[in-house]
Amino acid sequence: MSTVSEIATTSWFLETSPHARFVALREHLGQQILGQPALIERLLVALLADGHMLIEGAPGLAKTTAVKALAESLAASNHRIQFTPDLLPGDVTGTDVFEPESSSFRFEPGPIFHNLVLADEINRAPAKVQSALLEAMAERQVTVGRHSHALPDLFMVVATQNPIEQEGTYSLPEAQLDRFLMYVRVEPPPAEVEREVLRLVGAREARASDFNAVEQSVVLQGKPIEQSVISQARASLREVHLAPMLEDYIVQLVVATRDPAPFAEPLAKYVEWGASTRGTLALDRCSRARAWLEGRDYVTPEDVHAIAPDVLRHRVLLSYAARADGVSSDDYVAELLRAVPLP
């Protein structure tokens, strides 16, 4: 554990430009979450691209920890909603409360009215509760009774789900999946990284008694990224150049998810429904955000290829033939990336 003086002199506290702050944030999160650089990058891309994110992975892979570490690094409100089968829509959105003194109703906001909302194990809640997030994610507002209530300008939902357990879970409908900018799958880290995690956790536990309240305050409240910095960073994405030939490539790639025959005839039998125009816009925004994070003012084909699986995998509805042949959405998107020619 670093001392107060060491923490106070790191770039995390000294950098001022939006890009430098985000680069320092990525390094900071990388020190907290070992072995998941792709997850950290996707979280920052979603934050920059002003979208929502669904994370799928087995228990114990630091999904929730990564989101909490990001939340603690932002000067913004955050809330965790633990989704359970007995949750009600009003538990998420809020509800009208009757006040006998005035004989009127007062709206009591729910936990959705925060800047960063962690929807933990979202597939454990029934469809009615899951759908309570639809309007919030798509329209940035919540309607209760006859009145609509606007959500904060900075609003991001990060949901997690466990793919292993099937009992007591409810699959997300396609319409709701499409509201997520990215659908990221997290895999276990390699053995050498797990050994490093073991050492890191052991060192933290050994030094826990020496970690006083003053030092903890510095670590968690030192200099989180302000919402104005996030707005500046998002504005900078509009200045990232996307060449016309890459625009055409992104459009061709998304169109190919619906009709792959011109590029790979054998894939045509595997798809029932491909990505919509929302997928095109999402791939554009995420590619720009990744390029910006890498310190470039232009998008490369590598940016598009790197981010495409996370943007497209949940926007493809495969046919029975695909299930019968053991073809997953990841396999389908990977084949399209190989088949659609690069500019």
C-alpha cells in the first residue's frame, strides 16, 4: 500500500488535461483490477461514448469490483442495485408517495436517479423489473404515473450477469439488450496474473492494520474526475477523424450482420436478425472513443476490429441452424470480421 506522500505525487493527482486524466485513470484502475485490461478499457469507452454496458462473466472475476473502482474515481453519485426475483419496478425507478398532510402525492426518486448505476446480476430479476430500465436507458427519463422525471445529464448503467446459473434467472429480451452500447464477456486471467492477485490481496491484508483513516481518505477522495472533465472528453470525440472509407466499412460490417451472403454465403443460414442502425452508431462512437484513449485524433481499422465484437454480439439473433451447428454470436461476428474486406 502506498503512503500518503507517494499517492499525492502520482500523475493521478497532477495531470489536468482530459486525455491525461483518463490515461491516468486507466492506469489507476489497472493497479486495482489485475488481469482485466480489456474490461477496464471497455468501461472507459462506454463512459466516453455516453452509453451503457453489460458485463457477463463467472463469479469472482472482478466485474463488480471494477465498476465500484470506476465509481470511486469519478466525482459523481453512484448506486448499486442488487437484482433479485422479489424486486419491484418501483424499487428501481421510485414511486409516488401519498402525504396525508397535503392530501397529495410526492415523487420519491429510486436508485436509478444516480450518475453511475450498477445493476448487479440483472438477469435475476423478472422481465417487469428489467423493463423498468428500458425508458431510463433509452430516453434518460423515468415515467411514474402521469409524470416524467429527467435523469442526470451524466447517466450510465453498468449491468452484470452470471452465465453459469440458469435456475432463478430471466434472460434479457432482445429489445433491452440493444439498449446496451456494449456487451462484454470477461474470462479468467492467466495463471501468472492470478499469482499476482494472490500476492496483492495478501499484502493488502497484512498491511490493513497500518492503513489509517487519513490515508484511506486520500486514496478514495484525492482528485476524482469531475463531470466537467467527462463532458470535455466527450466533446473531444467529435474531433476524432473517421475517414470516409472507414465509415463505409462500418456500414458494410453492420449490414453484413443482417445479410452476410455477399461476403460469406455459408453464414446466411445462421442469422435471423442482424444489428440495426443503432449498432452502426454504437460502432462509430466506440471506435472514436478507443482511438481517443490511445492518444490518436483518427480512427484506424484496428479500433473498429477491436471493439466490434463487444458492440455487435448482442445485436445478432441467430437461427436454429446456428444453434444446431454450435455457432455462437461470437463465432458469427468473428467470421464476418474476416469476410468483410478492410478498406
